[in-house]
Amino acid sequence: MVSKTIDQGSIPCVPVRQRRADKTAVRGLILLFPTQMDDLIQTLIQENYLKTPLIIEAFRKIKRKDFVLENLKKDADINMPLTIGYGQTISQPLTVAFMLELLQPNPGEKILDIGSGSGWQAALLAYCVAAPQERGEPRQEGGGKVIAVERIPELVEFSKQNMTKYNFIKKGVIKIICGDGSKGLEKESPFDKIIAAANAEEIPEAWKKQLKINGRIVAPIKNSIWLFIKKSENKFSEQEFPGFVFVPLVL
Ligand code: SAH
């Protein structure tokens, strides 16, 4: 997990806004009350963290409350990491938005999600790579796949239960594997994109090898988020975005 520190780095923490009466809309005879998550998404859009329509749609459709512990459901729409047990947390929405915008997940892609924890980010990715019919829309096209790797078996089970209602596992859009993601996943490679939610000291060579040319890696290294783009077999462009805090990638 991941949390953005309030006082370090270049990116301010987005305050969670309360439900506002002036946002209440009258549509026909129905009063629509925006949820706290609708407000948070709106703030993340205004602050330019969320930009891409498909990622915004994924944030709206995949409910974070489905991925938190029962006693924390009331806090699910707050812009903070929350414990999921075993010393781990579900990522902060701002950080997930920031990382997904760097990753740019697209329909049809194969993505490796390392440190999948609660499964929330994996489900957001699945929504983006899935064919429209797998997202509940009628068109027929080939979809992509998310391979999620998590080292704590109890969290693998937790994430599987959390995403049951979205049917991504049943439809073959997500595969969750219990194991050490620091080595990537050779047998499922190559990947269009790789994303990690746990902090490494340096980028594992295996991730670079298992990426397609023009593929992207978005990962925390020494508590900065890095974007790597594979330009050729041995050449990567790199960009650093400092000021985040992550749990360690356990080697
Ligand atoms: N995106 C997840 C983040 C979970 S926190 C969510 O929002 O729920 C990061 C996760 O990385 C933790 O669950 C931790 O167990 C896992 N992790 C740490 N080192 C790992 C490794 N080497 N391989 C796989 N998972 C790892």
C-alpha cells in the first residue's frame, strides 16, 4: 500500500470533501445524492490526477468498499490507505489514480499487477483491459488479461472474495497467483504493462525482461513512483515522481 505523504513531495494530498447539498440533482422525480466516492473522483479529476475517460469509468464502476474489511466499509471512500490486515493496506485512491494514469491500461492488454493485496487495483485494471462485453456492455471484441501476484495467501483469498461480484475471475480477465512478484512471472510473459504496489530498492531486471517493446512499468523505487518505457530490448526511458510512501517489496 501506498500512501501519499502530506508534507513531502510535489503532490499535495487531496482533501476528502464531504457530501455537498449543492451537488444534489433533480432528474425527473428522482433525487440523486452523490456519494462520497463521487465527490472524491470529482476532486481527483479537478486536481488533474484522473484524466483518462476509461480510468475514470473504472473508478466509478469498481467500488473500493467491496475491497476493504467489513468494519472499514464506512471509510472506504476516504482518500487514505486502509489496513487489510497482515501489516498491509489497500492503496490510497490518489496514488492509484496517479499510477494508473502513468500506466495507461488499454483494452486488450496483458498486465502484471505485483502486490495485488485487496485486489482493488487489479479489478480497476481488469475493467480497463476487458472487452466491452466483459464490462457488461454488448459489443463483441477480444479482451485483455490481468495477472495479479500477491505473496500473502490470506490476501489472495481475500482479494478473490472481494471481486466475486465483478465476475472477472470467472470470465478469465483476472488470474490471481500466490507468489513472489519480485521475479515477475516468466511463464505468463511478455506483458504490455507491469505495475507494482510495493517499494523496491531497485527495479528488478526480470520485470524489464518480461516487458514488451513500448511497454510500460510503473513502480515505487525508494519511495518515488517511476515510469519506465521500453524503447528497445536494452533501452528504457525513465521518469521519477517523488513524495510517496509504500510498503516494502519483500524479496
Ligand atoms: N494494490 C493493492 C496494494 C496492496 S499493498 C491494494 O490496493 O490492495 C502491497 C502488497 O504487496 C501487499 O499486499 C504485500 O503483501 C505485497 N507484496 C510485497 N512484496 C511482494 C512480493 N515480493 N510479491 C508479491 N507481493 C508482494
